[in-house]
Amino acid sequence: MGLDLGSKTIGLALGDSDHKIATPFDTIRRKKFGLDAAALAAIINAENVGALVLGLPLNMDGSEGPRVQATRAFIRNLENLPDFPALPVLLWDERLSTAAVERTLLEADTSRAKRAEVIDKMAAAFILQGAIDAHYGV
């Protein structure tokens, strides 16, 4: 499962069992960490997820800023929850993922409202697809 972790939402994408295609899945509206983690765990269990690929929001120069620290803290907090599924986690460079998705949606003449509705889960699919392509070839 690919995750695009934002301050207000968590975009989700699923990969197929052949590790070839990432598909936008859903968006979790963030509330509190415990509620977000419970929602994520429920989806992981329902969809039989085997690993997580989390977008790592590096600065353009490759350095780590506050958003990277928040992402690492989110993972650390998930791993410390006794009931959260123990899964491998891959942190994947997500620089420009949202911009790439935004450009694709604009080229498709998608309305602003529709873009806002789908951009997080599409960014998660972009992140997951990058990891799939790098690790399993295209």
C-alpha cells in the first residue's frame, strides 16, 4: 500500500498482487493519530496489505526538514501501537509527486473540485508506482 501523508489527509493506493500496477484507493481525512491509525489498520487488514510505501517529503536539495521528521514520527508511532499490523515499511522519495499528479489532472482538464477530491490518493499511487518500478522493473 502506498501512502501520501499530509497534515490534513492520508492518500492511499494499492498495488496489484503481481507488483506491477499501483491504483489510487482512498483518502483518510486526518483527525487524531489514534483514529487515523485505526482507519489505516482496518484498511490494511481488509485489503490484505503486505507492506507500506510511504512518501518521504525531502526538500528539493535532498535534505530532511520538519515534514520528513513528522513522517518518521508517524511511522514510529504506528510501529509502537500493539494492535497495528507489523508490516515492512519503505520510505520513498516523493519530491514533485503532487506536482506531477496536479499537472496530469490539469492536462486532463479536471475541475478544481475533482482535483482536490482525488489528488492525495493519486499522489499515493504515483509514489507506490515509483517504488514498484524501481524494485520490480517495468
